[in-house]
Amino acid sequence: MALFRLVRQHCTTTRLIVVLVTSIILLQLVHLFLLSLVESRAEQNKVQKPKPPTPPKRTLRRPSRLSLGLDTSGNYQVLRFLVSSDTIAKKATNGKDDVTVVTQCSVSNLHHVQTLAERWVGPISVAIFSPKPKIKSIYLVILHLRKCFPAIREYVSFHLVHPLGEVKDAVRPESLDFTRDDNMALEVPCNEVLEWIQNFQNFNKNYGDDVPYPNNLLRNVAWQGSSTDYVFVIDIDMVPSTELRQQFTEFIVLKKQTMQWDMEEPQNLVYVLPAFEIDSDVSNLPMYRTEVKALWDTGDVRPFYQEICWKCQKHTDYTQWRELNVPAVTDRKLNIAFEVEWTDPWEPFFIANRNIPKYDERFKQYGFNRISQVCEVHVAGYNFAIVDNAFVLHKGFKNPGGFHEQKDKDNDKNRILFRLFKEELHTKYPDSLRRC
């Protein structure tokens, strides 16, 4: 009996110990669970200092439209859309019934783009010529222009042409993969950018280098860089009258509505803008026809090439244009004033359908490069209509002594080529009765 009580007492003690140990283990597990839960909630409720948002970078990177190729002669590499305008990048226009200004220059003449972009307020395609493919330096110049002048950033696309002296001169695609942040600090303040570009020492001047300046190739490259129904080919140091783009698009739309045009204009018209020169001392460029006439009266404006080659421009018939009875300045609609039969050696500036004949790229340097294209436009059957309420203006008077030293030599060389060119037109247009 005593033994039985002893055994029972021992079992009770053992169970008590087991229960106590189990309780301790359970309490420890509950403690760990509660501790984990508290830490989890504390982590969730912890106030974190918010990170400042990272502003999106606007970079001047290799654009998707960029293409590298050669010209038809194989002597020049062409980089189309080296930098696209924001309008093209955003595909903000379809180009129907619109006009692109087509122009070309060397890098040191890119300062002219600012005035052109702010006056035109529409698509501009610029082909740049550089004897060497100094891509990073050219990017830097374009970056400054885009940063300092919103109209250039919005409307101007840039293309590059350079000669291929050797295979090593070719630009490789991988060399275009670097980026430049549009928000980076500029190396030159905006108020000094235009003068800096004009005096940039790393690039040549138009016609001022040992490498021939391929003006017609450049015009065609810029032309191909346009996406509008119409093109307006002018020199980089020219500016159109104010609101010309809007005037012309409204004119075209109205004509199509009233005359029910098909895809082609009646009579295959091109629309000639009377061209003028303005004294470089005149600080404010005239915007409208009335202002041009007033400056014409004072001698501060004169017809383009009046002192250089009057026969090249006189067929615009400036006297008849000057005496037109055009409505008041508040009514700036564009109309055809009169038509002029093309006569050699007239080389007007005009807006035309993009499908007209392009420029013969064999012409380089000075002489016969523009008139060769005008001549073909005439032989191809196009007629020339002078518009009434618009013009194009060259900045500065053109004087006989203002050309490069090799101008006469270039002219003589291209005169021989022009004679050959005219003979080739007979074969190209065998049914045409027109000659030049």
C-alpha cells in the first residue's frame, strides 16, 4: 500500500513536470509569434522618408528614324534624321496640304536657323555639310540650338552629309549610341549661342573649304527629309514673309474646295515668291508686303540679285508685283497675281508639290546649281505663278565682291556641265516642246 502511494506520487510529479515543460514551450512559441507580429506591424507602420521623384530625361539620342547610307555617286555618306524635330518625333502632323522649308548649310551657318524657325512656325528640314564627320561636335551645336530656341526644337530636323575620302571616314552606327541630356548645363549661354556658332572654329564655311560644297545633294537630302505635300526650297540666310505657311495652306485648301482639285494641281503650277535683299543695317526684318514696299522706297530693300545677276531675277516682274492692288494689311490672304512664262536664266524661289523634279547632284560649289532644276521643272511642263501677298527675303545685300575666291572658276566649270545637262533633258523629255 505504501509502495502504491509512492508510485502514484511519482507519476503525478512526472506529469506535473511534463505539463510545466509543455506550458513553457507553448508560451515561448506564443511569445515568438507575438513578437514577430509586432515587428511586422511596426515595419508596416514605419514612416519612410519619401525619395524625390526622378525627373524624366529628355535626351538627344540616336533617333529611331535615323538612317545611314550613301549618295548615288558613292562619294558621300548621308545621315538622315541625325536629330528629328519634336513634331516629327511625336508624329504630330500628317503633312497633308502643308509645306516644309527645305534648306542646307555648313555648321557655322546654323545660326540662321533661329530666325527662320521663328518666322516660319512649321516644319523645316536642314541638311548640314561637314568635311569630316565630327558627330559629337555637331550634336553639341544642335543641342544648344534646341535648348535655347523652342521653335527649333519643335519644328527643325537635321541631317548630315560628309565626304568619304577613305573608308575610315565612314560613321559607324555604334558611334551614334551616346546620349546627351537636354537638361545638362550648356557650355555657352543662350545669349551667346548664335555668335558662338557663327565663329565656330571646328567647321568650314559654305564654299570656303578645299572640299567641294555639294549644294544640290544637300537640297535633295533635306527634301527627302520632309513629309509634307509641298516643299519650299530656299537658302539658309533667307526668311519668308510672316504667316506664309498659314496663308499657303489656307490657299491650297480653298482652291481644292472651290475647284475640286484631284491629286494634281491644274496646269502643274509652282508658286513663285518675289525675292528681295535687305540692308544688313536694318535691324527689324519686314513681316508683310506693305513693309517691304516701304523699305523698297527708302532703298533699304531691293530685288534679289539686282547687282549680281539682274537677268536671273527680273522675270519675276517686280514692277507689276509692286503695283498690284492688294487689299489692306488686315486681309493677308494669298492669291495668284499673274503667271510668267519661264525664260532663261530666270531662277525664282517657289513653293511646289514635292513630286516635281529634284536637283542634279553633279552640280557643286557656285553656279548653275539652282537654275538647272528650274530649267527641268519648265521642260517637265510646269508653269510659274507669282503670288501677291508674300515674299522671301535675303539677309544682307548681295554685292559683286562678296563671294569666295574660286567663284568664277566654279561658274565656268558648271557652265560646261549645264550645257551637257540641257542636252540630256532632250532625251529625258522627248515629247516636251520646251527648251532652256
